[in-house]
Amino acid sequence: MASQKAKVLLSLTAEAVGALKEGVNFKKGPEDGKCFIIFKSNGNFKACKNQCKHQGGKFIKDIEDLDGMTVKCTKHNWKLNVSTMKYVNPPDSFLQDELEVEMFDDGGLQLVELCPVDPWLADPREPQELQEGEVKVTYFTHACMELQLGERRFMFDPWLKGPAFARGWWLLHEPPADALDRLCAADLIYISHMHSDHLSYPTLKVLAERRPDVPIYVGDTSRPVFWYLEQSQVKLTNIKVVPFGIWQNVDDHLRFMILMDGVHPEMDTCIIVDYKGVIFNKTTISGVKISLVRILNSVLIAGHMILNTVDCTRPNGGRLPQNVDLMMTDFAGGASGFPMTFYGGKYTDSWKAEFIKNERKKLLNYKATLVKSLQPRIYCPFAGYFVEAHPSDRYIKDTNIKNSAEDLNALINKLAPEIKTWTPKPGAVLDLSLALIDLTNSEAITNPPASTKIYKDSWEFDLYVNELNSAINSEIFKHQSWIQFYYTWASFQNYNLVVRVIETDDTFQCLTNGYDYLVDFLDLSFPTKRPDREHSYLEIKNRIGVMRYVVLHGCLWDDLYIGFQNRVTRDPDIYHHKFWTHFQADLPLSRPDWEQFLQQVASINELPCDETAMESNCVMS
């Protein structure tokens, strides 16, 4: 079976997007002539193939539709409301498979499909009965779960010590006392993506020292999950990169499949774990029935499934298995520098508070609706238990209010009371077999003793902050030409954006001995003042320790942006997708060759910078 791929089906220029009318639009691909439907509403877009899910007929405009939202199939007059992607005639029949709509900075868009869309339907199986205690799920902290599946122990995303995103995120929950021991004893480990709240090098350093050959599985993303491994002090020897959408057989009872995110296929992944299923007896299950299951996707043809969507924005393009035994997703929000780190213009505290409130509400409703539509037997919110604990980030902690797991579960209980919800505590254990027999069985979940410490109250700040700040006095920063060397290495240009970068202290005040410089990314030049032409402008204040650590080690700018280690203002107030995507995901895989830089400096006898030469007229908010 071929691995799952993300395929671009249609691309539209900004001019073509601007020509789309409000409501239903029919578009043909210029090369293959395939037809698509794009629904436009107030600048938002939904899209699907122009193909009825009933028997593959083509849709045309529905002349009886007064609202401009419905199309009609030419075969049997089935009707599809494109604004909701629900078939309204006959009602309650299908949901149309949506395509991902990816927008570009210049206003263009492309339609993307994951192929195949339902890869878990390959090699169908039926579940066997579970024995009490055979499948147990233990919550550790944040996104770290341990699955006991018979004799195997499967660990997800172990962040058990240290911060994430430089010094911006810290663990909210205290992991169980034996968490690191259990990690080192795991049979296999899944790491969903490269963000440091999932790929935790402080945690993996302990693992590498004690058991470097433990099997670790990651998806085959375009940027390798372990891209930074060779530059780190972590030595792991058994990392397995697996293709998307293909069952990985661990033993006769256990298999798993890694799926890509529809919005960020280059980076994010999620996982389905399937335990104790037997292959269908082909003499009793006809090909017609299997085909029907593939179409409807309403009957689970596998063993006991656990679905973990982790941080995916739109896991598997929105196509996910229904009726799984256990489903886990993120829930909290607040995992972005926007808008907490922005200032100037509309970005007042009151505007931020209202924006965050609305975003939290939308996320809460989206997650609850998703869970209701997929109808898992049991649902658990996780991967959101972090806190901006460092005293210097008190403003972020107070501003960046997040959803609570209890609120999400309460909403699910209201919308879908038949689904059992679980709000986990560190060390709590779900016995899946007991829960499946009786969802109301109080013994199915074992909570930690009442005396157990749930929340962390100390984080070893100095240890990790001092490590970051050790980069400040690196030899390279004594020579101003590091700026040109670094941004040449970064290789981002031909984009009409000028960025001013200012090194600051922890309170984002200018430093008299810090760098303050401009980068013109149109031609990758470094002017002393903003150019006269029309251009977009960003002003970014970065904490000096984190910025220099990122530069020295060639790290992604996630540490600055998602880690709340900068403050940003922009003119005009637009998001520069290409710039941030490059510096957050597309930087070179190898760090800058600073030894070569210092050799170049020595060869031209460049003198170290006079500290006063770095001073500038900082414009503070």
C-alpha cells in the first residue's frame, strides 16, 4: 500500500480569488478539467469536489435555492448545502468530503486533498474481547500518555522535564514520580512533531543516557522531526521514520498508523492505535459490505482503536474514524504569540482579552462538535496543560487565558451525553476494558491518591535560563558582520518586507550594548534606515539571551514567537505568512557554520565591535 500524500488539486491566483462571487462558485482545473465547488462567505472559503457522494453525479446550480448555498446533483436530484457540506435532500444522509483551502499571502489559494482519505480502512479487522486490566491508559502530563496494551507499553510525546519554546512554556502538572523510569522502560515511543512541548530534548537527554536504543516512531514530515538531533547532546540510535497512512504492525495484536495534518502536513501528525483485532473472515463478509463500509465510514472495521489527534489543526483533512474506543485531542488554545506579544495600534489589553475570549469559545465549540460527530466511546482532552510560569512572563500568564478541560467536557456532556468524558490527573489510569463494558463504572478510572501533588510549584528556572543566556557572550557577537552571515544562511529574500530587530532585556527594554538593526528582505540588504519605497514593516524586540541562542544554534524562531520571547508591531497590520513560515519551519537543517565565520573575520582582521557602536535610538511602545 502506498503512503498517504498531500496533493494540490487546484490553484487560483489572487485575481481569480477576487473574481469569486459570494456563495457558490464552480471552477475547473486548467490542466485536467476536473470540477470543484468553492463557497465564499465574507472572505472565508469552503471547497469540495464537484462529485455527489451518492453515485458520483455532477452538481449544478439549484434554481430553487433562494439563499445561494445549495447545489443539485444531475443524477438523482440530491442536494448539497455547500455552506455546511451537508446533504439536505435526502436529509441526514451524508457529509460531503471537504478539501483543504490554503490561502497565500498575496491573496491566492490552493485546494489540497489527502490521498487516500481513509487509510485506516485498509486491512479490515474486527475487535476481540478485552480482559480486565489488559488495556490501561495512564496520563502523565501535558501530551504525555502511557498506553499499556497487553504486554506492550506505548508512550506518547514525553515532555517530563525542563521548559518548552526556550523559556516560555513550563509544565503545569507534576509528572508521576516514576515517569522517567517508565519512559525508559517503554517498548515504543511516538513523537507527533518537532515542537518542544512534544519533542523535549531535556527529557530525551535522560532517555538517551539510560536507554538510547528505545524504538521511537515519527511521521515522514518534509522537515524531519529530529532535524536538530545531530546538533544536540542527545544520542538516540533507534529513530524510525514511517510513511503516512500505513499500518505499522508491532505484533499480532498491536498496530498503529501515523496520519498527517491537513493544514500543516509538513510538520504536524496524529496517530491511530489499533489493538486486538482479527482479520475478517472473507467468506462471511462480502466485498459489497466492505465497500459500503468504506463509503459510509460509519462502522468501525478494526480492533480496539485509540485516536490521538494531538495538536493537528485539521487532522487528516477532517476525515477521521468514527466510534473509536478512546479519542484524545488538545483543548486549551493559547499556543501562539499572536496577539499576546503584539503592541501598538489596536492591540490594547482590552482588545486582546476580547479576541482571546472569542478564539477560546470557537475552539471549544469546534472540539465539542468534532467529538460529537465522531462519537468516540470515551473522550479525553489533553496536550494543553502548560503555564507561562517564569516571573518575567507574568503579563503573558495573566493575559493568555486558556480553555479548561472541565469546560470542554461539560459542553460535550451537554451535546452528546452518551460519550463518556475523562478529565485526567497526573498518574490517573483508565482501564479501557472496564469502561467499555460499562461506561458508568466508577472503577474504570483510578485517580491518584488524594495526597498526590497535582500542580508544579518549582521549575528550575535558573538552570535553563542560564543555559540560554550563555550564548550572549559568544565570540561571534563581538563582530557586527554576524548579522549578514546569519541572514544569508537563513536564505529568505525577494519579499518586500523590512524587519527591525532589537535586542532587549527581560522587560523588553533596549540594551545599550545590544544590537538594533534592519534587514531588507527584498534584496537581503542591511540598511541603516528604512528604504523610501513602499514596503511592509515589522519591528521585533527579542530577549537577548533567547535571540542569541537561536542564532548561535540555528534554531527555529518558534522559540521566540510561540515562546512569548519577543514583542512585535507591524505596519501595515497584516500577517506575513511566508516570512514566519520560513523562520518557524523552513530554516536550513544544519546550523550556521560559525567556525567558518570566525575564520572569515580573522582573514579580514575585523576588529570586535565597540559596544557603543551597537547603540541606537530605540523606539519603545
